[in-house]
Amino acid sequence: MAEIHVRDLAENLAFGSRIAGVTWDNIFDQAIRAQIIEIFETRGMIVFEGMDSTSKMQVELSKIFGPLKEHPSQSTPRDKDAADAALGIIDMHYKPRENPEEDCLVERNGRRIACYSPWHFDHCYNDELNRAGVLRAAIVAPEEGRTGFADGIDLYSRFPKHLRDGLENQNIIYTLDTRLGTMRFGVDFKVISEAAQTPALLLEAARFPRAMHPAVWTRKTGEKVLHIGPWMSVGMERREDAEGDAFLDEVCRTLNALCSAEHVYWHEWNTSDMVIWDNWRMLHAVEGYNPKYERRMLRTTIKGDYGLGYFEDGKKIGEVHRQLA
């Protein structure tokens, strides 16, 4: 049976690994699966290279890390072609339109770009925080369109002490409203258009309760993690005033600056890549790209919860969905 080949993600990074050699011939081998899990737990993210570029392989790879989870937002597009075999594969497909103003576009660093995603962690608007996500590119933009990853353990160690101390025992409030135009903290772009937002998503967001997650938390292995997503954050719990907002804006701007430094990894996509990251530890972002290009990303969601988040009204996600139905 063929072995897998493991190396560090990059020489200058204290997180992340690359794995080559995972195939249908060895993916069910329990020793290999255990090795992969250990690498994930230790390094926080893995880039799998040379994979069979199918939803079937993406699902099987995902199951190494736990059962798949349905996406909590009912209005988020799913991969219709793989619906029967791929519970929870969400479909993030951008197609250029004849009228660019119908797309979700921003201006950043003097350029107009599509599909820009600020730093965030997945399901921040939910009470349960999924364990991980597995992402692959079905259609790659010929330039740019990279996905960035920042390690919360590293961010905590490099964050200014006065900000870090001010975040201890503090919860950040998040909402399902993903419109960039409503983003309040650490904004470094100008919204050109958001016409791509669907009425269904906006209706769901208006009825979804706010979620609370700690700005800093401690792993079982003892490391502290800075875990703040500027995107979808709307304030600090019990500090929703001018002083609290000013502090959170300074935090998010500092985070953006640190995430533009050399300690962040930007992945240039190949359609044979699959990437998994620890959603309790890592932040990620998308740099955006020229609106004339098509790009399609498919993501599975790995079930799990670190047990620290909750809805403001005390409901659980099942109750929320019954209320929305």
C-alpha cells in the first residue's frame, strides 16, 4: 500500500502541513487516517495535493475528521449535482454577469474585485462552531482568488498586550448578515454593489438570533487562541457602546495588519487540491479577483463543537430552524 508524503506547509510558518499520496487505494487504511488526524490536530490545517477531484473523494476525505454537518443557513446554495451523496457540500459559484453592477463587488487597494471575503471563521453566527471545513476548487480564476489562512495561536502571541488583555473573558457578537456593506469593524474596502445577495438570505438573517463566541479561548493542549472575525461581528457582549465599538475596531484593524504579514499563508488553488483547516483555531479570507473571471469552490462541513458559543436568546439551532420554517 502506498504511503503518504508529509512536509511542512512553509518554512516560515509554525502551522500547516502538505500531504501528497492520498488515493482510493489507501484512504480507508486506519493507520493512515490516524496519522492524518494527528497532523491536523497538531498543525491546524492541511493542504492535500494531487487528489481525485470529485465530490465523492471530498466527502470521504472529510469523513476522516468526523461526520459531515448540514450547513446551518438554509439559504446557502448546495452542490445540486452531488446532493444525494454529499450531505453539506455548499456551492460557492461566481459567474461574471453582462452587467457587472449586478455582482457583489468591492474596491480595495485601488482595484475593483469580486468575491472578497474579510477575515472570519465559519459559522460564527451559529451557536455551534463546526470542527473544520474541507474546501476544493472546481473552477480556478486564472489570477488571484487565493484563500488566506491565519493561525489564532500565532496571532495571540503577536497581538499587542493591551489589546490582548482587554479581550480576555470577552465575547464577540456575530450575526448571519453577510453583506459587506453592513460590516462595522476593521473595514478596509469600499462596497461597489451587493446585488448578488438573495432575498432569502436577508430574510433568514433578519430572523436569526445573534451568536456569542469568545475572543480568546484556551485549547486542551494549553495554547491560547485569538479567534475574532471582523466579518459578521457587530459588537462586544455587554459593551455595545461607543467605547466598546472603538476598542473592537482597533482590535480588528490590528488583526488585519497582522494578517497581511509574513506569518499568514495564502493558498494558490489547483483543482487537484483539497484543504482542511481547524475552524476553532484558524481564520481565513479570500483576496478577491478580477470580476471578469469565473470561480467555483465546494466545501464540506465537519460536525463538532467546542462548546463555548451560544445564541443570545438561549435557543439551540434546531429551535431556530423550526421557528424559521
